[in-house]
Amino acid sequence: MQPKDLLVLTEEFGSPLYVYDATTIEQQYNRLTKAFSKVEKLRVNYAMKALSNISILKLLKKMGSGLDTVSIQEVQLGLHTGFEPSDIIFTPNGVSFEEIEEVAQLGVQINIDNLSVLEHFGTKHPKVPVCIRINPHVMAGGNENISVGHIDSKFGISIYQIPHVLRIVNNTNMTINGIHMHTGSDILDIEVFLYAAEILFDTAKQFNNLEFLDFGSGFKVPYKKGDIETNIEELGKKLTKRFLAFEKEYGKPLTLAFEPGKFLVSEAGYFLAKVNVVKQTTSTVFAGIDSGFNHLIRPMFYGSHHQIENISNPKGKERFYTVVGYICETDTFANNRRIAEIKEGDILCFKNAGAYCFSMSSHYNSRFKPAEVLWKEGKGYLIRERENFDDLLKNQIMVEV
Ligand SMILES: *Cc1c(COP(=O)(O)O)cnc(C)c1O
């Protein structure tokens, strides 16, 4: 998207504002499916926790995507959007047994990542086929909060517990129809991914009724110039080769599934905010915007980098700024960043604001959540209204005691 389009949208819809470029989402989706075009049955299940606006879901549905969900509410949003239950996989962690049962009743594929839940579910519902999420104990990911395949992870059933899984399957007569792994976000190295894939293949051999193998996600996207990103094309070549060989060995065609979140939507998103104050202190110049970690928590939460451009003054001389929010505690988006000279009233544009940005926003400091706009073929469509005072009062009950 062009900065001038983003500026016009901010004028039209106000700030702060999230804008998503449909074309980028489509390109990323096509890139992934093209990289695996030699796989006969490929399934892309968009991990909707990254960005769950129903218009984004609709767009991905149109492209042929399914959904990866982590709560029954996400499942319901998916069904509301028009996804078939069979297009949805439920990959929860630590949710109640009743929630898993309810989702299974809707006809959605269940993915279980806990032995006791597996045993309980298999005993009660032996006719419902389930997928198991394994933990291959592979370290992947740049941040300990978001790497989920290592030994102390709460996710998945350890591969060392597969004999126990097999015993449960035998005892209950349940069917395992899929094996899943998700080794965490930010996979830098496709060799690590392929190594984990070998562990998944090894595990898969021990189950006779598989229909799909799900390799999760964690593809890394670039946040700034020079960043390494997962080479999807190379991964496509290498994993396809191994997958096709495994299918032969297994003796039956299988579906290859992925569930990317970030890869599909991160780069499509832009967060626009207005500069309220420029404040010179003894050591730095602060640019304070009309937003905070209530709207974009990733920098404060796990130190993620979002490139920031001053789209009101793109040709201005670059200076160093610390960009901060208005939340009444430390609320820093970026330290000592080179940005084109900022004046009060300028609009700053945060890149990579598609994934885990709006979906993690809150009402902290009693602020309204921003509006969201979908940009398609030169036109901006409002896909979520900015909140108003009623939204803050909703569900609150005033009692005088
Ligand atoms: C969050 C999540 C994903 C998506 O991860 P990205 O890094 O956004 O691609 C995929 N699968 C599961 C099970 C997840 O929890």
C-alpha cells in the first residue's frame, strides 16, 4: 500500500486505525500454496487468533483456506463467517473437557495435546476421530515466550509418550486420524523445521488410520530490511519431496496441512496513529502518540520490532526518536529510532501490524479499541467501527452498596 493511501484512510476513518491490505494476504496465501503445489492434498488452515475480524476470515475462506482455532468462540466466529465445520481444526491447550466435547459435537476436527484428555475423550467418544499434537522437543523460535516445541513446553504430547498414546488407542478403540506439531513462532532455519518433520513422520508410521499430517506454522516474516524470513519456496521443495516419499512408505495418500497466522497477515497490516506530543528531554526526543500498548502490545509484551514511518513527512530529515504511547506506565513502541522529522499532528505508520495486534488489544485505561479497515483494489472498507462509550459500559452493572 502507498503511504498516501494510508494517510487518506486515516483522515477518513480517524486515528488510531488498523488497515489491512487484502492483496498482501492473497499473495502470501498463493505463495504458500504454490510452494507446495506438487502436494495433491494441501490444506491451509489460517490460525485465526492472529487476526480474527470476520471480513478477514471471509477473504481467506474465498481463497480456499480453512481455520485453525484455539477456543470455541473462534470456532463459532468461523461458523458464523460461513466455514463448514469440516474446514475447521480445533487446537486448544488447557481448555475444559466440556469445551472440547462441545466443539466435537459441532463436527469440527479435534486436536488433543494431553494424555489424560485423550484417554477421557477416547473412552467417552470412541467413534470421533481425533488428531494428536506431539511435542518433538525441537528448539525453534527467537523468543522464549513464543517457542513451544522445547522440553518444558506446556504444548503437545511428548514423543517419548507415544507408547502410552498407542495403549490408550488400543484400549479405547478410538481413531487417530492426524498427527500435528507446531514448533513455535519464528522458525529461522528450515533445517530445524525439516528435522522436526522427520520426527513427525517417525511418529506417524505408528498409526494406521491417518488422513492428514499437520506441520503447524511458525514461519518467520521480515520485520525490517535485512531480516531473515522463512524461505517458503525452499521449504516447499524439500518438504514436498519428503512428504511424497513418506506417502509411498505409508501406503496411502495423506493431506499435508499447515496453519499459518503471522505468515498470512502480518505484513498486510498497518497501524496508524497520530502524534500528540513531541517532548524533548535531556537525553532523547519522545514522540507520544494517541495510542498505547492497549492497542498494540507486542513491543512491550515480547519486544517485537515494528518499523515506524512518518507518513506525514516522508521526505523529512531523519532524526532519532523514542516512540511512546499514552498508557500510564512504561509504554514504549520503539527506542532511539531514526524517523523522518516528526511534528505534532503527524501520522506514524507501524508496519507488520496484521498479526497479534488488534486481536491482542484491550480496554486498558478505558480507551476505545480502534477501527479496522480492509483495503481492496484501491478502496477502503470499514470492517470494524471504532468503539464508543457504550462499549466501555457494556456488561458493567452499577450498584450502590
Ligand atoms: C498460534 C498458532 C499458530 C500460528 O502461529 P504463527 O506464528 O502466527 O504462524 C499455528 N498453530 C497453533 C496451534 C498456534 O497456536
